[in-house]
Amino acid sequence: MASWLDVMANPKGHALKRVMFQLLQERYTRNEPIVDRLGSALMTESDYQGFMKLLTDVYEAGYMKSVADHSEQLKKAGLVARVVPPGQA
């Protein structure tokens, strides 16, 4: 658990840890050393925002690949896979 002093010394690193914990859940612990090292490299708000954008793009690309990979099997079952913004389904 991070102390208050640790958080204040590297708030962007702490924010990264929080986001990564939410994404990885039970897989976080085995990845914590690299998350710590990445967090110490995010010195500016621009660094943090850029890394978060990269992380979001990777996550989204993986999700879309999964949808595309399973689309054919869903079609065979009479289903259609579409990704639409919330409220537009």
C-alpha cells in the first residue's frame, strides 16, 4: 500500500497504478514491478495523458479484434455483432 508521501511524490505514477489495477484486477500483482517502473517515467501531465491514450488504444484494438474474430461464428448462429456507443443500440 502506498503511503501518502509516496502518492504526493509521484501522483501520476499512483494514478497509473490505480488504472492498471482496475484493468488487470487479479493479474495486477504479477505486473506491479513494470507498472512501478513505468509510473516513475511519467513525469509530466503530457506523459501521463499520452500513455493513457496508448493504453486505451491498445485495449480498444484488442476488443475490436475480438469482436471481428468472433463475428463469423456469431453469424453462423444467426447473430450479428455490432459495437455502438451506449444508448444507440
